[in-house]
Amino acid sequence: MAIAILTSGGDCAGMNPAIKQFVDYCFNKKIEPFLIYDGLEGLIDGNIKKASYDDVAGIMHEGGTKIRSSRSKRFFDLEYRKQAFENLQKHGIDKLIILGGDGSFRALDQFYKDFGIKFIGIPATIDNDIFGTEYCLGVDTALNIIREATDAIRDTSASFKRACVIETMGRDCGYLALVSAITCGAEVCMIPELDYDLEVIGKRLKQELKEGRKYIVCVVAEGCSKNRCTTTNELVRWLEEDVGIETRATILGHIQRGGNPTVYDRLMASEFVTFAIEEILKEDSESSVIVYNKSEFQFVSIDYVNSSKYEIKKELLDLARRLVN
Amino acid sequence: MAIAILTSGGDCAGMNPAIKQFVDYCFNKKIEPFLIYDGLEGLIDGNIKKASYDDVAGIMHEGGTKIRSSRSKRFFDLEYRKQAFENLQKHGIDKLIILGGDGSFRALDQFYKDFGIKFIGIPATIDNDIFGTEYCLGVDTALNIIREATDAIRDTSASFKRACVIETMGRDCGYLALVSAITCGAEVCMIPELDYDLEVIGKRLKQELKEGRKYIVCVVAEGCSKNRCTTTNELVRWLEEDVGIETRATILGHIQRGGNPTVYDRLMASEFVTFAIEEILKEDSESSVIVYNKSEFQFVSIDYVNSSKYEIKKELLDLARRLVN
Amino acid sequence: MAIAILTSGGDCAGMNPAIKQFVDYCFNKKIEPFLIYDGLEGLIDGNIKKASYDDVAGIMHEGGTKIRSSRSKRFFDLEYRKQAFENLQKHGIDKLIILGGDGSFRALDQFYKDFGIKFIGIPATIDNDIFGTEYCLGVDTALNIIREATDAIRDTSASFKRACVIETMGRDCGYLALVSAITCGAEVCMIPELDYDLEVIGKRLKQELKEGRKYIVCVVAEGCSKNRCTTTNELVRWLEEDVGIETRATILGHIQRGGNPTVYDRLMASEFVTFAIEEILKEDSESSVIVYNKSEFQFVSIDYVNSSKYEIKKELLDLARRLVN
Amino acid sequence: MAIAILTSGGDCAGMNPAIKQFVDYCFNKKIEPFLIYDGLEGLIDGNIKKASYDDVAGIMHEGGTKIRSSRSKRFFDLEYRKQAFENLQKHGIDKLIILGGDGSFRALDQFYKDFGIKFIGIPATIDNDIFGTEYCLGVDTALNIIREATDAIRDTSASFKRACVIETMGRDCGYLALVSAITCGAEVCMIPELDYDLEVIGKRLKQELKEGRKYIVCVVAEGCSKNRCTTTNELVRWLEEDVGIETRATILGHIQRGGNPTVYDRLMASEFVTFAIEEILKEDSESSVIVYNKSEFQFVSIDYVNSSKYEIKKELLDLARRLVN
């Protein structure tokens, strides 16, 4: 019996601990583990290798993914999927574990329908925007990297009576920005999920500055720019001209993806992979996605994951309401 | 209306973010917040101060507790509790939020029975050993500090074909050691909750060393020493003499308590405090403890918290079974 | 006898340890220490306070400057300088220690010529661009923050067969980018001090990619944009179009200024301040700047500091020559 | 022409960047680089491998040494040295770069006298106790790890009105403890190089506690135990009984050796290795040690390095004098 793992789409911290646990757990179960390099592109190109202990030794504390990732247009094409299938057959692989987002899961679902290769998808994206799971692998590490950057930027803002605007990743989802704003003590938070009133915020900030406030921290989700024409640059202009405080912007960018995985992401990686392997080994298992809700791991269908858009839970949004007014 | 916060027993990261959220949220709610310094000792000695923004500015990223903590024997004495009650009356305080362990909660429960001062206890201890809650404040930061130390120690062990034994805190509970062993890729894990078989472990390690293993990481809970006479030193001796590998021990000690709180602990601090305040403001609220289970915050009685001993959940223990054989 | 300290111009890590050592050392010497808040602006506005232990307790590990900084246009005006002088007289202060750059030193030199207030300037800027000293306070911390960011970005680049372009601060000086490129294992380094040949670099990178290279790290000094029209964005375009590799840019921005000061910056802060105080207490001391060269602290004149432009030493430039061809 | 590198004695951060620079620089110079694994033991056992880019890719940010280290008794024996020489001959290696301490240098000096194999020793030890050089590779990283641990321990001490005693490594040399005490704001520092007066210190501490001091940080060099019978445990007892403050001890242990190398250690590694290779390639080069003094690299003889005991410079000792009285 042989099983393979691949990582697909945007990389995140936690992928390497997952790969390590995959290999260790398979050896423990006497199953042959394979690594597919370069995601779906590597699956097409036959970049597949039987795993050894050495392949995964000492990768637990590395960010990103040692087996690399990709975004594949070719995989939409049946011919390339056929080629991918033949590559798997050569190695006798009939089961896949994939770390990635819903797009990657859909791709493998089509592959399953075409050729019957069973798979389990593990939600892994720093955006935390997959419907049906409270948590996606990599989010905790990304949040802690943002925290360190924000703590550093606040130091320098506080030295100058300045405002700083910090733009986080997250695509259309404001989760990263929201949690960062709450946990870094920001004064303003802008995310696609919350309406804000610049006039009210402006009044509040001016009042606080008058009362002695020494700096202002604003956290903005990148998703805001697309939806509402409030780019980070416009916010800077508004702070300088309307609120009347010198302002600097920082777009955190790709530092949010890398970094030594936190304990939480390492543990989630171990659990996601362990339960996914256990499930896929069951005779009657159907291809599906492992999700984490209310402290429990469950399996749901691709259709369920695609049926709706992820929504941040109300209690969390409520914690930030005073930052949007 | 006035409400006060205090921290009691062992300190942990996350207490400062909780104190900050307490003050911010009270101001937002137009309630007068008070800080009680030095825990129950300070309550007896009247070390109480109306909180201002300045008291909590910039404490979010500090470890420990800015209002300090203590262990109080005097509070067992009714006379001192009476003195404490009079101190609260002077300031018009009739509600308390306390961060600490079950011992601290019992102390305030007696105080409530004596004088009717309502309180909510927030479980805060790096040991994660309070019955009735999956999570205690401070655990995530402690785990990440252990992770960094273990990553560093492994570097040096791997440079020398050595074993290292790392002893974590946790009193009678093996949670810290267990999660650290899983997430740091340890080869051996010893905790009070799991039986281990040194002979079987020894065979496994010798086999792996023969096959090329370059280092061995063992994580041991301090609780093991008390229960089973397996001190860290004995384990070192066993590794050197029976397994036949040079070994070094590190007792992590108090570095596990301090440190910049992680995002998870900061967020839990905000939520614990917010929901605790909301609850205690309700007319019909009875003194109790806020707990976190299955992604939800609930309120339980002191009696419930005292009714049983915390047990690590089975799925987590299972992940470590291959490390005890 | 009374002496005051102020921080001026861009902030940097190491200023707080310097302020703490200033207060501690003065107390030890039985001299009255004063803190001037908000730099030269605060000097004009009389924002001056006698220092206490509490003012500096626990600031050693904070980035930025607790007594804040500013850039002051008013100080060019004699009338405001007179006002500043009168503020000092009120407190009996006749000596100043200033942390900042050469512009700040020139301002105080004029002040000295006007009113005879002696001062010592301590070079403090992450740009490391002050002539006459090998080291400016804050550089080591900035370099280590860049290192952590670069390590994280490389993780994600390596996961995708991508190039990354990382832009550091440094104004006209390439020191930060140069040292970062050498110590983070970059493949390309662009700084104002070194000529580079894109054609040769392009050939080298294409060859290495053909031989299996998985990612490319380029470090660029912000000073390059101004001098040679090679903005970070143009470099991205060149990598994508000419070299043929997907590329992402990160402008590190203000995270480079903050952060917990490293041991080197804390130690330099202690030594700079100690020797500066010792010098200024000498009867015959003339206003000047403390510099650090060949492991020794010396005092030079403002004129000397202004006489030339800082140049990176040849040995260091040589280490990076293979990154510009 | 072929040249090999090995690491010997205690490992330290900075060794991996040195190994990487060794390989990169040799390739650039068109010299064949070899790696000797497991130090002098591996030299005897023929554990030697021609280096490839892959051997050193991505090791820059790893602590310890990827080619491992050892302490070798066998190398004292001429027969084993002969075997080592024959191993080198097989690969055509006639030059060695060794990272380690003076003991390792002496071993290779004997080897040179026996068989004419030229070598350059690079001082690498966190103890910073090699005569003739201001700096040994690895010290800066060790100091920053101690700093982080001390910052964390202070958090928890300050939460409890407690003293903490922190024992650092350093063998007979107090450098690590001294610099840590100065830069972490300790109240007491005990190192073999400085006499202290417990009575005077006790008086000072009691006075400060009376005036409101909330915690005490003591940094102790491990070397103190051997020389003066003042073990860390005795200091704890003294603080608790004589000074009258609850006290906790932490022996930092092996976390001081590992860790991601700092920028300073990475840069020193690059420079040490580059200049060592340049020197050893000269026809008339004699076996010797590269040292760093007054911002310059020089070459000295083994005899010079062995002629005296390393002494901490007076200015640095002076900075700590108020911590021993």
C-alpha cells in the first residue's frame, strides 16, 4: 500500500511539520510514504520520490514547504491529469494527502472523479478563509510574525508621536488583520467584514491625541483595497490631513508566509495528518476534506466546503467593534 | 459601579494583556476599573488603585504580571479576609476578576461566602492542569518558549551525536512535556500520564543509533520525578550507561514563565476578560469560573472545577504513544 | 551639577539602554540627571524632567526611545535656541548628551557657540552613515531584524522557485543592505557603493537556475533608487522578464527601526554613555562627538565628522563583489 | 589543489555560516573544498567528503555544526595521526581550516610538525577565552540567547518580588556572565575575574528593597563554583536567608550553544574564513591562528596563543564594578 503527500497553492508555516509527521506515521504504520515535489505541477511531471527519514530530518522548524508548491493551470486539462495518474500508477500510489486551499481540493476532486484516486485535503492557508473549518494550518505562525512586526513598528511610532498603518495579507478575508488589531492593541482596524465610519474614528482619535495619546496603530486587511477603494495610501493621507498626525505605512508582504512554525501549527499539523491518514486507510472512505471545529476533527465533502463563504465568528468581530468607530 | 482585577499564584504570560483589556473594556462600558497589586496579599494590605490608561499602556507585550502576584497564607484567616473586605468597601468595589489557579478560586469562593463579594475566576497557569477547561491562559506562550529552547538544544546535540534530556515545568501534569515532545520531534517523552517501558525504548534507540541516528531528544515532565522516582539525572545515567550515548540535561526552569505573550494568549486574554465582565455585570450572576471548551466560553461552579482532576485528552496522548515504547 | 540627555532625529534600538545607563551612572556619580523629552522640540518647549529610577526601570529591552525624538526646524532660529537655553538654566543644566546623527550634532554645536552649553554627541542611526566612526548605535539590532525577515522570506521563496527582492533602509548608504546580503546568503546585492552589471548577473543567475537553483534572494539598498533609477520595481521586472523567474518584492520599512535591542547595541549604549559622561565632566572638555574605531572610544570634533562622507571599508565591499557580477 | 574544513571541541553558532562561506569561496576561487565530518575523530576515521553546493544550502541560519564536532583522545596518539594523514593523502588534501579552541589548534600543530599539513585555526567558542583575540566565533549568539532568557526570567521575578540567580556557561572565563549582567540590567554579577564583597552587596540590596525595589537579578559565571566555592545554590541560600528575598535559580545550560546565528557571528564567520583561505594559499604561509583585534584580522602563532591566559579588558570590568559591591 502506498500513499503520497503534496503541497499546493500558497505556502505556509506548518507544512513541513505535516510532511514530517506524514512520513513518520506511515513508517510506524508500515505504509510506504511518497513525496510529490512542486505540487500539482510535479504530479504531472512525475516529480515523485519514495520518502526516507533523511528527507524529513530536521525540517520541523523550517517555514514554507520542503517539497515545494505550485499553482497549476495544466491540471485543468484532462490530458495532463491522465499523465499525473500514470505517474502515480508507476509507483503504485492510490491515495493522496494534499495541503492547500479549496481550489486545490477541487482539482483533486476532479482527479478522483476521473481516475478514482482517493485523497484527503488539509486546509492550509494563512488567509484562514476556507468555509467549514475554524482553523487553517499556518494561521497561528502568520499571526505571530505580524505581532512581532507590529510590536517593532509601535516602538518607533511611539518615539515620534506618529501614526502607523500596517497592511496584512488575507486576500478577501480580514481574519489576520482583525486578530492582529485586537492582540496588538491597535486603535483602528479596517477589514472587509466590518463597516467603519471615518468621521467617527477621526473624532475619537483627535480627542485622544488632545488628551495625550502618543501614537496610533492602524491595521488594515489587504482585502479592503479591492472592495472599498480604501487603499493603505489613502488612509495615510487621511491620517496626515484630517486627523493631523505624521504617518508611516508598512506593507508586511511575504514575511508573513515564512518563519519557524509555532507550537500550535506544529501540533495542528500532526493531528491533521494523523487523522487524515487514519481516515483514508478506511475501506469505505470517500474523498473529502478534514476540518477542525469545536476542538474536534471531522470530515466533510468538497461540495460542503464550496457551498458557502467563510465568515469570521461574531464574538470575534464584536471584540473589534470599538476599533471601527 | 466598581470592579477590580487581581492576579494570584504562579504568574504567566497573558496576564498583562488581560489586565489591559480589563481596563480598556471597563472604560468603554463606563465602569470604574481598579487594580489590586500583589494578589491576595495586596488585597489584605489595601494595595488597591483606581486604574488609568497610563497604568496599562504598552504592557501588552510584557510577560508576567504588572500588578504582581503572591501566594497568601493569611487569606485563610477570617480576620485578614475581613480586612480585605473593608479595603474593597473603601473604594466601593463589589466585584472581582481573578486570574490564577483553582486554589485562588477557592479562596475567593470562601470570601464570597463570608462577605458576598462576587467574582469570576479566569484559569491562568502554564501547567494547564485545571479541571473543566481545555485551556488555561499562558500555556501557548510557555510551549513556544520551550520550543525555542528545544530547537536550540537539538542543534548542539546534533553536532555531537549526543542525547539531551529536557525537563519542563507542569507540576503533576504532563501537558507541557507531552505537547513539546510531539511538536519538537522528540524521540522519548516521559509524563506522569503515560506508562513507559525503558527496556523497549532502549532497544528502539539502540537500533536507530545503529541505523545512523545522530542525536536523541528526550522531554520529561517535572511531575515524573515525584511520582515514579525517575529523575532527570537517572534518565541521563540510563542513556549514557544502557543506551550508550553521551547525554546532557537541561532543566528549563523559570524561562518558561516569562516572555512576550503569543497572539493566542493575547486573544484568549481578551476574550476571557470580556466575557467575564459581561457575566459578572448580570444581576443574577453567581460567583464562578469561566472555562473554554469546544471553542466556546462557559461558566461553571467552583465545586465543578474542584470535583475532579484534569485529564489530557486521549487523542493527544495517542499521538505520543510511540515515544514511550 | 546637572546634566541632561536627549534623543534626536531618527530613532533606533539602543537609545533606551543608553538612557537607562545615563540615569544609573549619574546616580552612581552623585550627579543630577535630567531627561529632555521630544528631542530639540522638547528642549525649546521646556519638556524637561529630573530623572528618577522609575523613569528608566524596565526600558532596557524596549526598542525606540522612551523620551521620544523629533526633527526640529525651529532650532535653526536663534530666538528658539535662546528659549531652549533659558529652559536649561531654570534647571541648572549646563551639559548635554545627545543621541542622533550629524545634523543633530551640528545643531547643538551652534547652540554651544551661542550659549556655551557643552555637549557630547553619540552617533545613533541605523543607517551607519556618520563619518569618523565605524559603528553607530542601533545598527546591530536593525541588521538582526532584517536577517529574521530575510530568513522568513527565503523560506517562502524556496517553496515556489521564486526570486525575492528585499529593500532595506539606509538612505544614501548601502551598509545595511551590504551586510544583510553577505550574512543572509543573497545571490544579488545592489548598493550605491558598488557598480553592478545586470547583464553579467543575469547570465550567472540563468546558469545557476539551469543547474538546479531553487530560489534567488536580492537585497537592495533604498539609496539605489535615488542614485541610479534602479528601483526595486524595475529589478522585479528585470528578474521576471529577463532572467525568467517569478518574483516578489518586500520593502521592509519601519520594522527595521524598532525591536528589542541586541546585546551588542546594549553594550555599546552603556559604553558610549559612560565614556561620554566621563569626558564631559572634565573641566577642559570641548564639545565634541564620541566615536568608536578599532575597538576604542575616542572624541573628535564636529568639524571632523562633517569633513567627509562615511565610506564602507574595502574588505567588506570585497566580500560582496561576487554578488554584483 | 584541495583544502578541507573541520569543526572541533565545543560547538557554537557561526560554525555553519563559516562552513558555507568556506565552500562558496573555494568554488569561486576554483579550489576543491572538502568537508571532514565529526572533527578529529572523523579525520582519523576517514569521514571526509568532497563538498557540493547542496551540502551547504540553507545552513546559514542553523545553530551548531552540520559537519559535527568531537573531542578526540586518539589524536594524541601518533599512530592515529598517521592514519589521519593517509586519509588526507587519498583525497589530495594538504591544507586544513579548523574551527575550535586552543586545544584543537595544538593538536593540529603537532600534526603539522609530524606530516607538514598546513592549517589555520579559527577561534570558535562561546566562552570567549582564547588568548590573543578579542572575539571568538559564537559569542554574540550565545549572549543574545542569554539575553532572551534573562528578559523572560526578569518578567516572572518582577511579578513576585523575587530574586533570580542565572548561571551562564564560560568555564573559567566570566565574559558571558559579565556582558550579560551589564546588558540585562542585573543588580549582582559574580565572575572569577572580579572580587566581590557579599556583605557590601547585601547592604546595598537590602537598602534598595526598603526603597521599593521589586526584584533582583544576579548573573553568575559557572567558573565561580570551581574557584571560590560559591555555587549558585549557596547564593540562593544567601539571598533568601541574609538578604531576605524569595529566590529562584536557573542554570541556562545547553540552550546557550545552539540557536540561529546572529548577523555579527555570520559576518565574522565570513571574514574569518575568507582571510584564512587567502592566507593559507600563500606559498610562504606557516600554520597559525587567525585572530581579530582592533577591527583587524591578523595571524599569530600557536605559541603566542598558548603563551598567556585571556583577560577581559579593563574598561569592561569597570562597567560592572558597581555590581560586585
